[in-house]
Amino acid sequence: MNFKNGIQNKDNEHIAAEKITFAVTLCVIALYHMILPITFGDDMVYKTLLDDQTLGEFLRFQWENWTSRILIEFVLLSVIKYDLLWRVLDTVFVVTLGTMLGRITEEKRFSYAVLLLYPFHEMASAGWVNTTLNYLWPLWSGMLIFVMYKKYMTGEKLHWSAYLWSIPAVLFACDQEQMAVVMLIVTVGMIGIGISRKRYLMPYVDLMFLLNIACLVKMFICPGNQARSVTETSIRYAAFSELSVWDKIFLGVYNVESTFIARPHILFLPITLLLAFLVFQKTESGWKRGLAAAPAAITMAHCVLAESMTKWNRIFWRCEAEEFDLEELGLYRLPVWLFFGLVLCSLVFIMYILWKEQIRQFWAVLILWGAGLASAVMMGFSPTMFDSGSRTMLFFCFAMMTVIGMCVHRHKEVFLRLPQDVRRFWYGVGVLWTGAGVINELVYIAGFIKNTQ
């Protein structure tokens, strides 16, 4: 009886902790949205677009001259004039992103906590409403599909209604180019894993794949995408037209490294440290531990070199397009590839160490890493890479959140076997780091408020 009571008490504590974490996350995200200024950037432009033209006329113009994101533009123009509606909807979407992360990773408390580490101010770079509609809302739609993938691949039968609402969800998600690539890689990966299990026909996944392909075809045939690329190249980055495919891949790699590796990132650094910790707990091999610590160590090495070498700091830190010259980099292109390659190989090795007993799960987490990384690197093929800022890293950030949540769940028992004082110490570190992230966001938002008054 005491044993049963003990289990019941632990379950109650677990449920209470989940509710508290959810409540804190909801309050923080709601606070962000209550005080965000929606009076600058593209938001102000879109609020007046339909004053002199119909919605149909505007969407036709966009298709022919600017973008294939017709569904996103339609929703954006339907929401943009109603500030309170956007604040409520976006709050719900951000918080439920944490809920969906928890369902995929089976770590709800951790998912809500890691959600607060995302640098939300990056959604302000083109105006809060415009940026979230073009990045965060397609991600939310895609996450709905990924939750269904999780259920589908674990043998859970989907209700017929899931097929109906998944169609507009996947079409909206894949209206955004980066999310379309993420969806394609993950979906093809799910098909591959299904084939390895001798499941050759998976109606739900196959339907999502076909719709994904249709969206990609739409992007390639859209005259507006081609026209926009020419315009953006001439305005933002004239040298882009002379770059080779290899140069554009390098630009994408440079973009990732300057954002996540060349400086301590509020999300990437703790994730790499936590992965190294999990490896340290699993093996006593010195060289394995050393390789697992490489990503965090390389970030620290970048910091030291940036302080001691002005050239290093200028090369590896984000700059404007007019300040960037590939030819000027010269031999410095080699360390960019070297550090990126070392981090990438280290992360693959870490995944193998943590998942080698479950090889299909190992491939699943690699697919997630690859999808997120591809969405970031592909920005090297856009002349707007420098002007877009870090908002384009949203999909990579959420891929990392998903992977680390899965790893934490997989090795949770190892952590729980540590002495209580040690666990309390690490819980405290996590709370302090998350609190610092929240304070950092509030400081940024206060700066936006000051600059837009």
C-alpha cells in the first residue's frame, strides 16, 4: 500500500510540475505579446495595402511579381488590421508549440522550458505580425503534421478527420520555402523508416509527401519568385549573381557558423553542453568524451580568437552584405569549413553514442538535425541572407529543441540516478539560464518600445 501511495505521490508531483511549467510559459509568452509594439516595419505597409485594391488584385500582383506565398499573404492580410487578434492567436501558437514539442519528445516540462530559450525578438526583424506569419505560423502548421507522424509511426491509428485538417496545415506550412524543405526531408525520412519496417504503403505520410511536392513545384513555376530574386540581388547583394553553387553553399555554412558557433548562442550552447553531459554519463572513454565536448569547446575557442584577433572577429561575426567580400576571406574560408565540419561530425557521433541501441531512432534524430540544418544552409541561395537576419534560423532552432528533448527523454534515468544535491544544482543552473533568456527578451522588447515611440 505504501508503495502504491509512493507511486501516486510521484505521479501527482509530476503532473503538478507540468502544470506549473505550462503556467509560467503561458504567462511569459502572454507578457511578451501584451507589450510588443506593432507599429513599425512591414506591418505598417501591409495595414494599408487593401485601401486602394482588392485582396484578389493584390494576391495576383504578388504571384506575378514578388512571391509564391499566396496562402501566407492571404492570412496575413486577414489578420494584420486586428492587433488584439494577432496577439491572442500568436500567444496560443507559441505556447502550443511547446505542447507539440512535448508530445513529440515525451518531455513536456523540458519542452516548455527550452521554448523560453528561443530568442523571440528575432520575430521582430520585419515587423512582429509579418515575421511571425511568414515564419512561426508555418512552423506551427508543420509541427501539427509532425505530431501526427509521431502517432502514425508508433502504430496509433489516426482518425479520418486528421486527413482533412492536415491538408490545409501542410499547404500553409509548405507555402514557406524553408519549412517546405524541412517537411520534405522529414517526410522522406519517415517513408524510409517505414520501408525499413516493411511498411510500403503509408497513406497519411504519402499524402503529405504529394502535397509537399505540389507546393515545391508551385514555388519553382511562380514568376514572382524569379522576379523577386532579380530585384533583391540588384538592391541588396549585387555580387550574388556572380557566385557559384559552391560559393552559395559556403555562404549558408558561414551563416550558420556566425550565428550559432562563432558566439555563445542562448540555445545552441546549452544544448551542446547538455549533449556532452549525457555522453559523459554514458561512457568513460576519454576520446569519446573529448569529441562530445568539441562543439562547446569550439565556441569557446572562437571567443578567445575573436578577442585576440581583430580580423578573426570581423570575419566570423555577422555583417551587412555591402561589408562582406568572399574574395577578401581568402584562406580564412578553410577554418570556416574546418570548424563547421568538426561540429557536424561531433554532433553525428554524439547521436550515435546516445542512440546506438536504437538504430532507427538514431536515423530519426539525424533526419531532424539534417532538416533543420538544411533550412538554415539554404539561405546561402538567397540574396537576402544578410538582411533577413537570424529569423531564418527558427526552423533549425526548433529542430535542435526536438532532438535535445528526445535525447533527454531517452537518458532521463541516468540523470535521475545522480545524487539529489547534484540534480538540484543542475536544475538550478537550468532555471537561471532560462531566467536570463527571459530577461534578455524583455530587454530587447523594451528597446523596441523605446525606438518606436
